[in-house]
Amino acid sequence: RLANTIKILALKHCVITSVARDDLEDQGASFWAHTIRTIKRANPEITMEVLIPDFSNNQNLLDLVINEKPEVISHNIETVERISPSIRSLATYEKSLKVLNYISRSGLVTKSGFMLGIGETEEEVLKTMDDLRLAGVNVLTIGQYLPPSEMHTKLVEYIKPEVFENYKKIGLSKGFKYVESG
């Protein structure tokens, strides 16, 4: 259905994501591979980004996605290292860096992103950028955290547009090929 919808909409580029499927033996990796393959078969001119879970850093599962060769594989680091344990329940900062490094060694465009506004410092943001570059990430997104409900992590601050613009400039100077920050 997704492949047909992409065809009907005559999309040139699509971004595919899903919830983590830790409840499945292969954590959904084979379905990811099938989905990418099916979309490309029905839409041979499409370019694709897939935003994947960490698959528990199981390289065999990551290879199922990598081998289908989407143009971009994205896995979000979500936040700076210090705050990560309070934001992420199963995934870890270090595991995400390992996943991103493994993806980057495949030669595919590797993308990650994180949120601001939950108490991180500028030094932590810059270290996160450095960690992502060392992992081989080519494309970076930085966005504003907004709590989805009262039960989620509280917002500490709204980040000013000029701060986002500064982080974009810094990210590009660190070697990211593309930075979307806002």
C-alpha cells in the first residue's frame, strides 16, 4: 500500500519511519528491507530516506536495511549524552553512535538528529556534533524539543533562531555536508 501511495502521489523523494519493534525476533528489520525493496520496485526513480531504530546494534539486522541501499539511512541520537538516559528508555547514546558508525562504513549517506531545549549546554551540543562526525554522520538535524504531553520531559527553554543558525554554521564547519537547524 505504501509503495502504491507513493506512486499515486508521484513523489520524487520519501522518508519512511516506524515505531521500534523490539517485540519481534528480528526487531522488524526484514519488514524494513521488504518495504524498501517494494517501494523501489514500484517507484524505480524514487530516492528514499529511512529513519530506523537501533536494532540493538545487531549488525546482521542493520545489514538487512543497508543491503537494500536507500539513499539515506537515519538514526537519531535524540539528545546530548548526559540527558540521554532520562529521555531514552532502551536505546543508549553509545549504542546509537555505534549504529551510526556501522551505517556510515557502508558508504551510504548517514543522518542523525537531536533536540534542544531540555537543559543541554553549548559544550554538550558541540561534543554531540563531534561524536556524530567521528561516527561518520554526513547529515545533521537539530530541532526544538516540545513536550508531547504533561507526562513527558519538561521543556527547559525555547531556543532562539540565532542560536540554531549558529549551530548550523558550526556544524558545517565541523564537516557535516548538510545541517538543518531550527
